[in-house]
Amino acid sequence: MTKSEPIREEQASNFKKILFSSPRLSTSIVLGIEGWALLTLYTSGYGLHPFPAGFVITIGYLTIGLTQFLLGWISDAKYTKWGRRKPFLIILAPLLGISIIFLLLPGLIIDLTDTSSFYLMGVLFQKKPLFLWMLVWEIIFKVSYAVTTPYQAWMAEEFPVNERPKVSQFQNTFNYLGNGIMALFTIVVLTNFIDDLKIDISSPTPLSFLIPVIIFGVLLIGLFYLVAFRFPTEPHFKIESNLIQNLKTITKNKNFMKTVLMRGISGLGLSMITALMLKYLEDALNLSGTDYIIGAAALLLTIFIFLYLWRRSIQKIGKKKTLLYVFLSAVFIMPMSLLGLIPMQSYLILGVIYIIGISATLGGWYLFPYIIDADLAEDDEKKTGELKAGIYAGVPSIALNIFQAGGAFLIGTILSLPQISPTGTFSYSVGLIIFGPIVSVILLISYFYTRKYIELDFKWEKDKK
């Protein structure tokens, strides 16, 4: 990279750092709802068959994998009178805010009782308008969510290198706050709406669901626009970056390529956990009402506690051993889904234990992507003399989205398996019982692969201490 003008080096106030970081609050909320609840809302609530719903989510992952890469490349290459990054925030933020509203509230526009038929991969399904609505707005959501790529790249042009860790800290704080809001809304509010839809799909959307969804969309637009219009346009400098050469260089980094595969395999399993946990609680364990309030409290407390515990573990025993323990925790907890086969008067205790176990795993996994990206980029810089942090973050995201797309397709397939009714009072797909052992096997593969092939703790880290 060469510059005709220097990137800003003046000291930034904490207010400026907080303001720049604030969009992470809303992006965490909307992406969390889309990832955790969309499948359950459309299948258990709106009545779409799981296979076309899984197909839509598969297309969504492939879409964001492509658009994140393209927007990063285009925003680097094109400089406008508003700079490189601002135009994408101004154009895509409204699309992202509107798309999450329409994605969650199809009943505002289409008839949810329309059972028109359509073929998908040679199989006949019902609810064509609902399927097309979900497909179109999921694609728009994923395309516009790629606004986070130029937004994140803008940080390097607005803040000097010594201040970026502080900005990242504020961003992580907003991420955690957003995830907390998402968890409460999803587990307490959205599940009540799903219960209403099960009784009467034409029932009016309650204000307790409608108003927060609209607020989430409007808040997202407002926070991105605050950043876009309150921050000055970055200086014009020429970027000379040989994408092909950089790709060739990092593909020669064997440890990096092995971690890409590890993250892909792990992401396949963990994406199945996030997409199916709520549906398992809703359909297989038949939780409702106050059950979810207890579950939400367990989820939030466990994630925050284990974020701290896993971080301490990294400091004491290193990243690799800690990651292996994260995998093992999931390997042992996920087969508990089989306990849903045992008839019980109430599945609340099982649900809470399952939530705690899954939350402990996710609390560990959430720590690692940014750590791995930064460490591998720095390790490469020490060997080559060039910092390629952007491309070290970009390539794994492409692979991760491809594997997650495979996971979404697998979800649609296993949820199409026959219905069972262990209690005789409600029924659900046997896929909700077997998904736990499937995920366990996937993460067991990640465990052995990581233990044998991956290096995450480097000699230069010890030299720093």
C-alpha cells in the first residue's frame, strides 16, 4: 500500500471510538436473530417445510461468502468524493435494516395461509409465496450485511495503529451487549410469537414482537449513518495490492491453510448448533413461557462466565489446548439431544442443562476467530516482513461460509426425516434427536485434526512476555 497522504495519526477521543464502534450493537442483534431463530421461525412458526428453509439459508451463506470478499476488494479499488468506505455504509445500511424487518415479518405483506405448491430439486412442497419471500429477503440481508467489511476496513484509516486495540475493545463490548439483547428477544419474545402462530397462523403480530423488530432495523440504519456522516472522509491514497500474489503467498503457509480447514469443519458443526438449538427447545422439548425466561438467564450467564474462564485458560495453558477443551466440551454435551426420546412430564431441567453446555462451548469458540487471524498474520509478517492482516481474515471467512452452507443444507435434510412422538402429546422430526450426535462426530474430527496438525502457540509470543 502506498499513500499520497498519510492516514490520520492524531489522538482520538473515547467518544469517537465509542461512536465508531456502536454499529456493532445492531449488527450483532440482527445477525444473531437471523442465525439463531430464522429457521425455527419459518418452520415451527410460519409452517415452511425444513428442506426449502434449509436451502434458503444455504444460499444465504454462499451469498455472504462471495459479497464480503467482493466488497472488500471493490472498496479498496475505488475512491469516490465520499472516500472508499462511506458510500457502502450509506447505500447498504438501509437495505440491511429493511431486510431484517421484512425477513422476520412476512405477514405484513404476504398471506401466510397461502399453500400454493412449488418444486425444489424435484420434490413438491407447499407455501410457495413464503418460500420466495424468505429466499429474496435472505439474499438481500446477506448482501447488505457485507457492509461490515468496508466498515471494518475503515477503522484502519480513521485510527492510528496504537488506538485500534481500544476501538476493537469497544466493538467487542457492543457485540456482547448486542448478543445479550438478541438472546433475550429470541428466547423470550420470539418463542411466544411462535407459540401463537402454532395455534393460529393468521393471528395478528403482537406489538411485543413487531415493535422490537422495527426498532432493531431503524437502530441499525441510524448507527451506521451516524458513523458515515460524523466521521470525515479518509485521505486519498493509492492502494497497490497484488491480490493474486498475496493469495499465492498465504496458500504456501501450510499452518494457515490447515487452520482454514479446521475452522471450516468446526464451523459446519457449530452453525448447526446455533441454527437448531432453539428449534430443539421449542419442538423436541416443548418449552414455553417462563421456561424460556429461565433458559435465557442460563444462556447469558453461562456465555459471559465462560468467556472469562476460557480467556484465563488461554493465558495459563495456551490457545491450542484451550481450543481442544472447547471441542471436547461440545463432543460430550451434544449427544444429550438423545435424552429427548425419554418421555418426561417436563423437559425444563434437560433444556437448561443443554443450554448451559452449549453456551459454555460457544463462549469459548467466540474468542478464537479474531485471535487466530491476528496471530497468523503476525507470524507471517515476522517471516516475510509484510503484514497481510486483511487477506488473512478474508480467506477463512470464504471457506467458513462454504462449510456453513453445507451445514444449512444438512439441517434441511435431517429435519425432513420422519416425525416421532415420545410423549404421545406432540411430535417432531427425528432429526432434532440425531443432530446432537452428528455435531459431536463433526467436532470430534476437528479435535483430532487440530491436535495433530494445527499450531496456535508461537515461539515469538513467549519472547514478548
